Amino acid sequence: MKSTTRVQLSVMMFIEFFIWGGWFVTLGTFLSSNLHASGGQSADVFSTQSWGAIIAPFIIGLIADRYINAEKILGVLHIIGSILMYQMYRADDITVFYPYTLAYMILYMPTIALTNSVAFHQLKNPEKEFSGLRVWGTIGWIAAGLLISYFFHWDSKENVSNGLLKNTFLMSGIASLVLGLFSFTLPKTPPKKSPGEKVTLKEIIGLDALKLLKNRNFLIFFVASVLICIPLAFYYQNAHAFLTYAGMSDPTGKMTIGQASEVLFMLLLPLFFAKYGFKKTILAGMLAWALRYALFAYGNAGELSFMLLLGIALHGICYDFFFVSGYIYTDSKAGEKYKSAAQGLITLATYGVGMLVGFKIAGMITDAYKISDTAFDYKMIWLIPSAIAAAVLLLFAVLFKDEKVSK
């Protein structure tokens, strides 16, 4: 691959995740402080990510894979997304904000698969080369958080009170416009199927892979994957608002510790996987979820601030050891014929159905432990997902039979 192409693809990945990290991390705080949203209303907004994940395969399967080059539809989606992001920036009421967010996420979630398609089309050895490109996405997410906290200071207590957190949407909108225009300069990635080629619903959403559920171990893994997304939703929806409420300075910047941890444990994962196997690796990921929420429940922004920082740093184990090792396991069980379908199915089940249920539960729990308009019993809000993660861990430990996984 040419060095100029590698630079183009790295820039693409950087901006793609800079956009998401530039507004999604602080969204919970923005909704409660600027739009005075309830836990249930916040859950509805966060659930737009899940609806986007559910609808994304149809956009990819029906349009991008058949009619239009991936880089062109990527550009169009991001340009439209920049307009929607500007409308989110202008919105001053949750009922106005929600429809724009829903429309935006329906358009944004397919772009993740599109960026992967553009990258994979140019790689001769994806297994070795892709991670070197994808890491720029994580760096982009980190860069957005550092800008918000340490350059613009939009997440300081004073600026949050003054409504400056809405500027995150303006920043992400500008980045979306830049990526939209830049996408038209990316290497050509033609459709995989011809316009006249028949495409089925089973292919689009990965239903062919349902055959894998006949395997008891895969069924247990599949159910556990859906259930672990419930505590995951609590982190996305409540972590930034909680850290802000607790009085932690520069919460957005400090939350990038989680992404730095993700990069580190991504490198350590193959070693851990080889030494301990799939079952112990995924159990470590589940244990990290339970532990991090217990740390959030009992930590504070004062003398126990190390507990909050450690909880953030556990993100690498939480995500990599469960989700990334889960992708490897799914790939090994699917076989050549169902590899794509299986990955599509597990993504639909987790980021679609699992997170949708998770955000709903997180919203209900947040409302149930609301003390006043500005106060919450965060100890209970975190202990509940910690208990859920522990229960999933026990379920998996007892029912899943250890097996060797080909990597």
C-alpha cells in the first residue's frame, strides 16, 4: 500500500472517531444540565445509537454494497450529518433535540462499516495491517476529549452551567463536514454486488448465522453478550454526568484514560488469550465491568479519586477482553461461509438489541434514584449494573464449557 494511501486512511479513521468522541462522551451531562432531561429522556437519546446500529446493515446491504462506491456514500452521509449536528447545536429543548439525534445516528452508524470497507479494500494483509490504521480512530477519540477539557474547557463546572457544552456539537459538525468532503478524495471502493444481484434479508442482518445458536457454548456466549451490554449502557449514559456531579475536574479529558487503556490492552490481548484461553479472558472482561462500577459507587473526587480513575482505566479490559475476544471467538465458530453473517449478527445483538435494553434500564434506574433536580444517589446507580455484571459472570462461568479457540 502506498504511503499516501496509508496517510489518507489514517486521517479517515482519526476524524471518524474524533466526531463520535467529540459529542457522545459529554452527552449525558449536556442532556441533564442544558436540556434538563430526565433519566428516561436521556435513555431515549442514547438509544438512538442502538437504532442506528439496527438500521445500519440495511443502508450498507441495500445501497453501499450494490449501487454506490463506499467512499462516496461515506462522504454524503457525513455532509448530511454535519447539517444535523448543527441543528443539535441549536436545539434548546429535548423534544427538538431528539429527532435530529435519531436521524444523525441512523446516518452515522453505517459510516463505521463504510470506513472499514474502504480500509480493507486497500489492504493486502488485513490481519496484520488493519489494527495499525484502526488505532488512529482511538487516537482521534482521545484528541477530542483532550480538546474539550484542556483547550476549550467546555466541561468545567462554570462553563457547563453557562451552556458552553453545546459547542461540542459544533466542533463535531465541522469535523463531519471536513470528513465528508475528504471522503471524495479517498481510494475508490466499488460495490461488492452488482445492482441486479439478488440480496436477501438473511444476508443483510446476518440471520444465516442463527444456525450457530444450535451450539450450546455459542448460545451461552450470545446470551451473555446481550446481557453484558446492560451494564455497558450505564457507562455511556451516566459516567460523564457522574464525574461532573462528583466534582472531578476536566472529566472529559480524564475519560480518555479509558481509550489509552484500550490501546494498551489490545496489544496485551493476544498474549492473555494464548496463555489463559477464551473463557478466562472473557471472564476477566466481565469481572472488570463489575469491579469498575463498584469503584464508581464507593469512590469520590476527593481523597478517593484514585478509585474513579482506576474505574475509567479498566475500560481497556472491559472492552477488549470481552468484545474483541468475543469477535475472535465468533469468527472461529462461524466457519468461512458464515464469517460476515456471524459478525453482523453479534453486532446487531449487542450494539443494537442489548444496548437498546440497557439504555432503557439505565434510564429507569437513574430516575428511580433521583433525589432532586440536581442530585442523584449514584452509589445505587452504579451498584446495580455492578451486580448485573457479576450475575452475568456467574452465569457464564457455570454454563460455558472451556474450549480451544483457533486464532
